[in-house]
Amino acid sequence: RRAGASPDGAPYSWWGDKARLPECKRLPPEPQDGNIEYKLQLVDVTQDKFQHLVTQCQWRLKEGDGIAFYQLGVEDNGNPLGLSDTYLEKSINTIKSVAARLRCDAKILRVARGLRGKIAQVQVRNFRDVARVKDVRVCVVGEEGSGKSTLVGVLTSGELDDGKGLARMNVFRHRHEIEDGRTSSASVKLLGYDQKGRITNYQEFGGEESNLVEVSDKVITLIDLGGHERYLKTTLANLTGRRPDHAGLVIGVDKGVEEMTKEHFGVIRALQIPCFVILSKTDLAKKNRIEGILGEIKQLAEGPAMGSEGHKGEPLSVTIVTDKSDLAKITKLSADLKMIPVFPVSCVDGKGLAQLKKFLRHLPLRRIQRHVAEAPVEFAVSEYQKVDEVGIVVTGTVMHGTVRTGMELMLGPLQNHDYKKVHIRSIHTKRTPTKTCSAGSMASLALPGVPEGHLRPGIMLLDPHVKRVAVVVFDAEIWPVSGSLVHENMEIVIHMGPIRQAARIVSFESDGHTIPAAIKTPSGETPQIPRGRTRARFRFCFRPEYVKVNSRFVFRERRTKGIGQVISIEDDTKKPAKVPRHLGFRIRVAVRG
């Protein structure tokens, strides 16, 4: 008998003396589902086989809510054949390597006597709380053709572009986007970093997004948004609804600062989102061209910006980031809304990408106040879909509190101004199943038994103890920032968090006196309100919404854009539902033949 100890340090009398080990009886066949896996032996495992074991272990961990059990030395039919000491030790070490790849702990629970050798039961447990992984959300915006999708594709894949748009193929979600090369929807990609600052998306860590959270300490959620004016409403909805921690404004040096670039920059400043600029396609430009674009960016930063009180915001400093720049200091100044760092990069030759990756790693989260994290749950729905064998799945942001599986929440307001009780079956966040999701995180919730007709972007899931309101009319202070002047009876689109709905300006208030919408000037024209802070009353055109006092919003109507802040609401929860005038219509059918 050889001297020594087990791989776990257990004494030889427990590990090596087969006569003193308990006998293992025949086990039931290996279940297809669940968290139990049988392995006869794991010796001399190839790289492909090892990757398969990692994926298999991840599946068993998900089935067991973070715990998986391996029976080593057991055949798939449950026959406890057993292994020699050498083969059993090598098999245990293989399981430990698999667990280490997934940042899990492996522990020997039991060693028993098999028919020809020994068997071991090993527990793999994931002590890592997925919800505690730092998740920084970055909205990537910019003019059409500036290279946003290509940049996101290069960052998340680690492979440079071929100059013809190859890298963006992994970012596009729809066929028409691939055909015309134009992003029309929000595409979400993850960029992970481990404790040493290495990017975990790449092949050395498995190269799969499903494994990203398990091997990462920080995840950057890159939200690629459309740049064409046709998709501005989608871009505004994501900037207001997803509550990004930072915004990356991409400017192609071949086009420079264009109108949509100015529009995006104005909205970002109005919402007080920390911003950094990426100058893409630098391989196509000369140095003087980059300096010219930098001057245009400085003009934007020094231009008027609407602050929280309606006055001009402080001008921001603009600086180009180089290899010698202090990224820690630059990151702090950017997060404090005092600086706009500029990164000249090329996705073809890779210049500037290293500094950008380091900067993204240092990006901080916005502070979540304790009372927000501990408050009753408020979850804003931004998207929904029907999944086979699961039912309705909603995607959105946890605004307040912590969402847990099995929790009962109130869904609403519905078209009849009421709320409906729903049950949360499961939660996914950052491509990973979890039991909890806290304030500030994006998540997908499975809601069994919810009719699809009840759902829409902007609807809320509320804790039963939260005061439920159904708001149709609200008062707000508004600040038009571009385009023509606003006037009574004007219909504008409101972007308030996840809410995106048309509203009509009912009246204005000037010097304490309300000006009704029906009043006309002597010439018969509708009175217009000059630029500056103005109090107005709005009425939603289609359905009630969950609106809170002090909520900030962006409004638009063609070239007219501005921001506002809610100062009072009228709760219509107990009032009978009325069909808005937009929903009443007649259909005339012509039949030929």
C-alpha cells in the first residue's frame, strides 16, 4: 500500500484502504436532466474533450442552481465498476480543472468500493453570485456609416475587420441589416474582463458569451444603436429606457461631425450621461483631418447644453487619449461630466484599440443609492417575446429593489387602467440564469400565463406595496433645445424611461395663468411659446402610463426636440377607461367582381 493522502488531503486510512471503504450499490441510470453526471474515467483528456466537459458542467450547474454532482468510476447505466487509485486521482484532477475554469469549487464528498476499484462522488459548486458581477452599460451611438457595429464586433471578437464590414456580421440581428449594412434595432453584446484585466471573450477563455459571466469580474454591456434618422426613436428609447452608465459617440473621420452626430450629442448631454468619443476609420485619414474633427468636437462641447434648471451647462474639456495618458484620471473626469476623452482607432489595422479596451475596463458604474436598492421592486419592460415551452419573456431594467424568482408582482397599467398579478418563474441576466437581480441591472423574466395582448414597451412590474397609478394627464417643465417652437395642440412623442408614446400639449402656463389650447391670436394662429423653461400640461394619446413626479424625459416632433421634467400627475386608476380618439376609426371596404 502506498503512503500519502488523497487529492483533498484526506488521510490514507480513508482514501487508500479499499477494505475499509463502504460498498457502493448499483445506481439508477444516469438522468438526462438534473445536476448528476456519471463518468467512468477522465484520463488523458484532449483539448476538445475538455471544452466539452466545461460546457457539460455548466449545464449541470444550471440544472442544480449552482451545484453539480459527479460520480466517478460509474458507467452510464449506473454500474459502479470503479477505478484504480491512479486513474481515480487523474479523473478527480480533471474535474477540478473543469471547476477551476468555471470559477467553481470542487470537493470530494465520498469514496466507496466498486466492483473492480474505487468510485468517488465529487461536488462542484458555484459560489459566485452572478448578480454581483459589475455590469457597466454603454450605449454606442453615432451617424449612419460611422462604424459602430464594426467597432462592437471587433471589441467582442478580438479579430480585426477586413475593411468590408466582416466584423459587424456578428452584431446585426436582422437579415435586412446585413443586406443594407444599416443597424435598425438595438443589438446587445457583452465584453468581459477578469481580475487581471484580460478580455474573457477570446478563445483562451472559451470564446462563448454563455461562459462570460462565470469567468469575468466585470462585464461591459455594449448596446449598438441605429444611426439613421429613421431609427432615431429607437435610439432615444434606449438612451432613456436602458439607463446607460456611459455613452460612446462614434464619428467616422471620412464624414466628420454631421447633423445626427449633433442630435445624439445633444440628447446625451441633456440626459447628463457621461460621454466619450471614438474617431473611427483613422486608417483612411491624414493627421490634419483628425485635428479638424477634434476642433468640431470642441465646438459641440463648448456649445449650449440644457441643464437641470434650463440654463447652459458648463463647457466640457476635450482631450485625445494617447499611450502616455493617465486613464484612471481621464475615466474619473469623464464620469464626473467634466471631460470628453477622444480615442482615434482603426478596426482594420488595430491602432488605438488597446487604449480603448483599457479605458472600458476602468469605466465605473453609476452610484445606486441604498434606498433605491432596498426599495420595493419596480421593473420597466422594454421588450417582450413568446418563447416555446416557456411562454412570455419580458426584457427590461430593474429600476428599484431586487427581483427574485417566485415573486408575485403587479403588471400594468393595462388599457383599462388596472393592474394584473403575475408570477416570476425564472430570471436571466447577462446571458446567465440567476435567482435574484438588483436595481440597475438588465434582466429577462419568464412570466407564465400572461396574455401577449397585455404587454407593451413601457409597461411596469411593481411590488404589490408600491402605489399603483395610471396617468393620462401630467404637468411638466419643458425646455425646447432645437427645431421650431412648440405650441398648444401640438402632438409630440414622449421618451420617458421605457415609455414611448405620443402626447398632446393641452395648455401652457405663463406668469401663473393657464393658456388653454383653444385660444387663438388675433390673426387666427395658434400661439407659440418662446424658447426657455415653460410649464405645460400633457395628455397621452393612446393609453395610461406609470409616471412619477421628477421623472425626466425627451420629447420630439420632426425637427423639434427638447427635454422636460414631470412636476405633477393626475392618477386615473379608479376612473373608467376611455378609448382615445386615435383608436376610433372606420373602415371602408371596396369589393370588386
